[in-house]
Amino acid sequence: MVSHAHQGTTSSALTRLSVNAARLLGIPPHGYAHLLGLAPEHLNDDLCRTPTATSIRIAELTTVHTPWTELSVLLAQQSSVGTLGVWDYLITSAPTPLEGIRDAAACLATVADTGTDTLRVTEDGEHVTISHVNHADLTYEAACAIRAYVLGLCRRRLGEAAQRRLVPVRVTLAAKAPRRHDALTELYGTRAVEFEAPGSSITFLASDLQVPNPRAQPGLSTVLRRHAEQTLANAIPLHSWLDLFRTALASVHDETTPTLPTVARRMAVSTRTLQRRLDEHGTTWSNEVETVRRAQITRLLHHTDLSIDAIAARSGYADARALRRAVQRWYGTTPASLRRTSHLQDAATGLPGPGRG
């Protein structure tokens, strides 16, 4: 698993969880609904990854109205198995809870931003400690809520894997001691919580995590790890407004010939606003459409046996002649020559060409 995959973003599943918590706590949506990645077509798409800044802002707004301790508990309560996708099942379907949390730590990038958060599992004789590392200041309440939530989530998932209530030996939190922490006692199942610690961690008896998982199936962990890798490989990180636009343009292009009004509707903005935003980002509608067409045409020439006429029609060109002029402008050659070059490269590297292999 690539630990630095899509840094600066989190899974849409994690963002949906934050939005739902804000809604349940009565946080006015006008404070966050405009943030990058919260449009329904992105928030509800499990392939999209939301900017980390969006999730942090939602947490900031929430902790203004609600103590961070209560937010962490609510997030954990709303995190039923499957809420975070394959990451959840890595824990609950492993041969033992310990193997599951190891896999989850290695695959943290599927849900979180590993540029800001990491999860580590260490074993010391009779104990297993799960450490959550987040370098934000101890007084930053949004980060405190996230730290407390992560440890509570780990306890919940491990208990679901073992199918019994697990009580940690010790919990440490890199957070200022709150006035009251009854909510955390509920979250961790113990009053043994140390605040203002150098790091956040939750420690269990090794014997509690080494018991066989009653629901484990041979080979399932391998399948889930592979699925986690594919999830990251296919993810669409939304780092900027331009990413959102290009995602919308590509989705429209896959369905029909894209038009400015169609993409504007997909993004829930006016055509004038869309053109203005493109200008602000140093690009134009025609340049963006040509970039998408170029990528599609190159892919079709390299990986299919479609005729030039068919590719032109599929790509929105009036005829094969218009497509040839475009390819000449891009590559200084003809579509047929570009296709032959691709086939020769495939043959030289032993890769199967279109219709072969």
C-alpha cells in the first residue's frame, strides 16, 4: 500500500460522516455547504476524495458549537461497519483482530490523509498499542476530536471483530484535559485516560486481540487488501476547483458531447460563473474540452480497433477529416501513424495490443 497516496485528501465516506455529524448537531449548513467536494455528485461518489481542508473546516465549525469530546463520541456512534468502506472490513474480516488492525493501519490511506495522520501498531509482550499520530497543536479542538474519534473507532471495530466488548488497558490523548470527559469514558469503556500525552494511543491485552475472528474466511483478507489498493488506484482526488470542473467535464463527455450549459448544470453554477472561474484558473472552455478529447482519442487509437470515422463520431468531431487535423496539431502526425507507433511499442515491450492477449 502506498502510504503517501492522494495526500491532501480524505475519502468521501469520511467526509459524509463529518457532514452527517454536523447536521445531527444542528450546525448551519451555510457555513460549510459551499466547500470543495461537498456537491452531491462528489460527496456521494466513493471514488472521489475530498480535500482535507474541507473536513477540517467542518470539524472546526462543529467544535465551536459542541465540545470536542462529544463530537468524537457522535462520530464513533455513527460509524457502523461499512461506513468507511473496505477499511472497516479489513478489521472485522481478518483471521484475528490483531491481524485486522495491522492491515487497517497499512491501508489507512483509503480513508484518511496520510500526510497528516498515521496509524501504528506495536506489540510489547503482553500488550498491543495502537497509536494515532497527528501533529496539530494540543489545543486545536478539531484535531482533538479527530484523535479521540480514531481511537474510539479502533476499539469499536476490534470489538466487532472479536464479537465481544473490549476494555483497553490504557488510553492516552494528545489533547488538553477537558472540564468533563464522561463522554470519553463511554467511548473507551474505561476511565483510564491520560491527557496531554506526547501521543494518542489505545492499549489492549495482546490475548484480547489474538483470539480467532468468528467471522473470518480463508483468503478474504488478501482479497480485501487488493480491493483497498484498487480503491486508491481508481480514486479521483479533488484538490481544487479545477479538479471538480475536470471531473464534471469528463463525466459529461462519457455520456454525450459536452456543452458549457450541461457542465454548468452538473456543477450547479451558471454558465457565466463557470466561464469566470475557468478564466481565474488560467484556462478556457475550449482548451479543457480539447484536452479531454485528446486523452480520449489517444486512448481509443492505442487500445481499440475502432475506425477513424467511429472515433471521430465518439469524440464529438464532425468527421474523420476534423479528427485528423486535430491529431496533426497535437502530435505532428496522422491517427494511423500514431496507432501504428503504439502497436510497435506494445510489441517491443511484449504487451498485448487491441483485440489480442
